[in-house]
Amino acid sequence: MASPFVGLVPAVLTPFDASGALNLAAVEAHANLLAADGVAGVFVGGTTGEFSSLTQDERLALTTRWAAVVKGSPTRLVVHVGANCLADAKQLAAHANALGAAAISAVAPSYFKPKSLDVLIQWCAELAAAAPDTPFYFYDIPVLTGVAFPMTDFLEQAPARIPTLAGIKFTNPDLMTFQRLLRIGGGRFDILYGMDEQLLAAVVLGARGAVGSGYNFAARLYNRLLAAAGANDFATARAEQYRGVELVALLACYGYLAAAKEVMRVRGVDLGSVRLPHVPLTAEQVTSLRREWDALAQE
């Protein structure tokens, strides 16, 4: 049985250089910052990592670099291997398995969408079988994939066909379903909550681990939230959660991923810009964002 994730798992941003090429040299500084901030693991090549804008070779190289950087450290490596092409996804999964990743995760194919839950489970089963030694987490993010089957049904039906199924990365505001997922099979599955702007609500309901983009640059804030909630100091926990909400709202005003990379520069790690269809910030936006970030970070 896979060990559950406890604590924060940043969905890491993918580093690019000034020309827009993959910049693997930046991974070590990113990993060092996250380790200092007290994260439990890293989720590589996911939505925040712009996986759909990376080539297959880039995704393989990115995973290889993160595996090398975190090897021998307490930071656990989760590799996102989802793709519209099942063969590509299986190659990514096998690669992560060979590197000894702590887990793999995958979104549903979203161009040609599965027509039924049974088809989705079949797709996941073939993918997970390519990584037989690695726990598999289905990545539920219907707002982006348009695939919205009941995850309670998934957890009840999929284990018979996916022996490595460990749980779900649940990037979904449906906290009623989240509670049910936590209890299926007597609580045997690890349900990682994927919306940092609602982390406190999920923690109160029983979340132990969380994957989110905000943990790249604000893990210290969210660790204070977790500590306060653990001490039943919910006034402090609510205050920290609201600061997180304000950070999300601020970055969203500028274009979330481009703004997140600028905030990482503020924290001393240059991960470059973003790839189209995401749009980089203008010089004026950088100045404005930094001013607003400084004001918010000091509150």
C-alpha cells in the first residue's frame, strides 16, 4: 500500500530560458527553495507546469532532472503523465517508474473524451500498467478537461482493474464529494486536495495532503495555516487562508501562470516566462504586480 502524502505538494512551474527553451539548470534552485519552505513533495509536469505546451522529449527530460535533484532527499516526486495520446502517456509512466518516482498521476484525455466511466477506467488501467511499481492517482480537474464522471463511482469500480490505484488528485470545489471519497473503502484511498484557495475547508473535512500551484511561492503561508488548524487555532487558520485567497485573486488579475513566475523571481528563483497560449507580463504589469505583491505579502 502506498504511503499517503501528508502536507503540501507544490504543482511546480516548468522553467524556461530567455529563448523559451526548457531550462533544466533552474530546477535545483527551485527544489532548494521548496525544501526550505517545508514541502512534502513536488508534482512535476502538471497543469501549472504547462504540460500541454511541452514536447514529449521535454516532459521526459524534465522528469529526469527533477528525479536527480530530489534523489536522496525527503521531497517525494509525483510525475504527471497524462496526455491525449495513450502511447505518450504510457511512455511517460514507464519512465517515471524506472526513475523510482513516488507516484504518477494523469488527467483524462480531453480532446477525444471518454464516453463513459468504463472507458475512462480502461484508459487509466492501460496507462497505470506501464508503471507497475508506482502508485497511480487519477487527476480529476473537470473544469479544464471537460470530463466529469462521478469520482465516487470511479473509486468503487476502478481498483479491480487498476491494482496500483492509490487515490485521486481532486482539483474540484465539490466538498460533498470530497468527504465521500475520503470514506470509500474504509478510507483506504489517498485523496489529495487540489485547490489551495479552499485548503482550510478541505483540512477541516479530513484532508491530509494537498497539491497546488500556490505552494510554489506561498508554502510558508499554507504551512502556517496547517499548523494553526492542527492546534485548533481557527482564527489564525482563517486569516492565513484569506491571505491565500487574496494572493490567488491578485495573480489571476495578471494571468495566473505568468504572474506566478514573476513572484518566483521575487523569491529569488528565475523560471523564465510562459509559453503561448499563455501570455507574458508587460514591463508595466511586472512593476504593478511587484508593488501589489509586496503590499499583500507584508500584511
